[in-house]
Amino acid sequence: MALYSEKVMEHFRNPRNVGVIENADGIGEAGNAKCGDIMKIYLKIEDDIIEDVKFETFGCGSAIASSSMATELIKGKPVSEALTLTNKAVAEALDGLPAHKMHCSVLAQEAVKKALQEYNERNK
Ligand code: FES
């Protein structure tokens, strides 16, 4: 069996929502000290809905695929729903990740959560 699912390969080759949002309403960054990979998520939020989301990932293929999938999963969703995003949901949407690559999906969960927390802090 191939190590990576077709979906992982597809999102790695054609990542969705790559880039930066100027004047983002929330920015979150997560890193893994062991592998050194870093992920940054930018959110544009209007009326509590995630209107736009972009990412920059300096990392492995699974981290890029995880960021891409995470942005797809939260785009157009209310903030409250995006806050419930788990790394498991990201990995499942990618049709699975190898066990030693699950931490790559954790980066996506953490970066999204941090961006949402920053948005909530700013709007207190
Ligand atoms: Fe660390 Fe993928 S190897 S994020």
C-alpha cells in the first residue's frame, strides 16, 4: 500500500488557499520543535463567518496537505464551528496519514485554533 493517500498527494501537489491575507482578523502560528516545521494561518472574518483563509507552511508534504485541508474545512464556517476542528478530522478528510505523520495534522489544528483565539482576543 502507498504510504500516502491520493488525497494527501493531491493537496500536496495543488494546495488550496496558499498565501497571506493583508489586514487579517486573526493570525495563528504553530511549530513543531522536533521536525522544525512551521505553519501560519490567516483569517478574514465577517459577521462571525470565516470569509477567507490562507496559509503559509514551511514544512513537509503532510504538513502542506494538512494546512490545505484545514483551510478547506473551515472556510465559510462560523467561528464557533471552526474552533471544534480537530487534527483527527483533518487527517480523516485526507483519507488518513501515516502514524508518524499525525503530528503534521496537529500543527494545522493548533494554527487554526491560535488564529481564532487571536480573533476572539481582538474582539473582546
Ligand atoms: Fe513535522 Fe510534518 S514532519 S510537520
